[in-house]
Amino acid sequence: MPKAELHVHAEGTLEPAMAFALAERNGIALDPGVADALRSGRPFSDLQSFLDRYYACSAVLRTEQDFRDLGRAYLARAAADNVVRAEIFFDPQSHTARGVAFETVVRGLSGACAEARACGVDATLILCFLRHLDEAAAFETLEQALPFRDHFVAVGLDSSERGNPPEKFARVFARCRALGFHAVAHAGEEGPPSYIRGALDALGAERIEHGVACLEDPALLARLREERIPITVCPLSNVRLRVVDVLERHPVGRMLEAGLKVSLGSDDPAYFGGYVDRNYVDTFGALALDGAAAYRMARNGLESAFVGPEERRRLVERLDAFTDSFR
Ligand code: ADE
Ligand code: ZN
């Protein structure tokens, strides 16, 4: 299906082979424990155990060319999965903390997005603030980002969820919204339903990432349904990070049945065993979801993209033409 991918982290598309190649190109010695974990695909115990490896690997990304190569590799893969619109998260603070300039990161990734348009993928970026860091660091990152404001459409919030509620970044997001950026946030992945409410009310988030904790709170569920809040769910990620024990018990089927506006994303596909198509195929197999559910999710994703109404209509028409070809 033609689809949007709205939940993928650029740094999470760094395949082990590219990580080793960039480490060599840049003369960086990967931490031996991390290199070993990459080679063996050692499992994660929770979100933090993943983030530790993810940030360690991101350290091989140094130059604008590295970021362009990373973006190009992901976008080629996305094109093969018939992704027609990609909104890609990136974590500038994980790079600027190592002395890589914001400009280096954004020019590399943005360059890859510009090239991808020629092969049919309309791609853009979402700047994510790291929630384990403080408000001042987020404001500083926003200042660094402003000269490049045309290179990203939205701001987001990611990293260690528990103990870092959305309210911590209310003022940063208020400023970003005033500047005209869309806002999204990871919420209810490992954190409680109150973090989903916080993302909506304190941050003005227009989309919720993961959001699986909403099923614990009927009033919140009703609100998400009534307000048609898009939720990007990443089943393979949730299993690998032990948010959900097995794919067969993943709540996304119940979320869809409850009338939520869910679509699927790959989160960090190089780490979690599959890109977006693999998320669709495995989840639909495990939960015995049907073609109508596939259409609904693909359409939800296209409708949830940060594009104008005309472009949204064109995207949905492409999906409809595809679906009609099976009738
Ligand atoms: N950064 C990259 N992947 C993430 C995830 N699944 N949750 C929070 N932050 C992330
Ligand atoms: Zn994510």
C-alpha cells in the first residue's frame, strides 16, 4: 500500500553494517560491549537498555556526509516499502553533545530528504528534544535550530519516558508552536496514561507516539477517539522493548476496534527487526487483521501527515486507486 511513515528515528535506521563502516571511516573505536551487542543482536530488557546502545552507536555519525548516507539508506528502504510520505525524527542533542554542529546534522539529513523527492518519497524532518535532558538544553537546541527552521516541520519529544513527564517541556513547546511548528510527542510507551494527557494538554501535541497505555484509561480512550488524535504505533518495537510480551497480544487491534486513529511505524527499524512493511505484515499475521484494517491504518497515516489539504487528498487518492486495483 502507498503509506506514510510518521514514526521512525533517523538514528534508529543505522544498520550495524553502516555503524561499523562509519566507525572505520571516522577512526572511532566503538565501545567493545556495544560492538559485541550489535554483532550478536543481544536483546533489550526495556527502553533504557535500548537507548544506551542507540546513543552509543549514534556516536559514529560525525560528518554531513554520514548523516546524508544514513538518510539516503533509510529513504531507499522506505521507497521499496511504498512509503510516499516520511516524517523522520532526529535527535540533535545526541550529536551536539559530542561536538557535532546542529548544521552538520540537519544539512545531511535534509539533503537526503530533498533527493528522495525525485524517487517518489516526500520526506521531511521532525526535531526531537531529549526528555532526559532539561528545559534549558531544549531551549538552547531550539536556538541552534532556528536558522534551519525550513528543514523541519514539527518538534517532538523522545528518549527516557518514565520520570520525565511532558510538563517538563511545556514552555519549550509553547514557544515552538508560537513559531509555527507542529508538535508531537512520545507518550504512553512505558509511561502512564497521564503522560498522554500531559502531551495533549501541556505540549499541544497533535499526534501521540506509541500511546499504547491509553487502553488503561477509558476516559482518555474516549477523548482520543472523539478528538481523532492520530496515534503512531510501533508493534515490533513494543515487543523488542518488552512493552508488550508477544506480538499476538499487541493492543493495536483493540485500539483500532476502539475507533482510534492508529497507523503503524517502525520506530528504530535497524534495531527492532523490520522496516514499516515488516511491521504491517507481522502484525496483521499475528493479530489476524483483515484488508479493511490495513486500508484504515494506511489511510489514518496519510490523513495524519503534516501536509496541506490538497496534498492529503492526493495521497488518499493514491491509496484508493491502489485498493481499487484489487477489486
Ligand atoms: N528514541 C528512539 N526510539 C525511541 C523510543 N522507542 N522511545 C523513546 N525514545 C526513542
Ligand atoms: Zn519512537
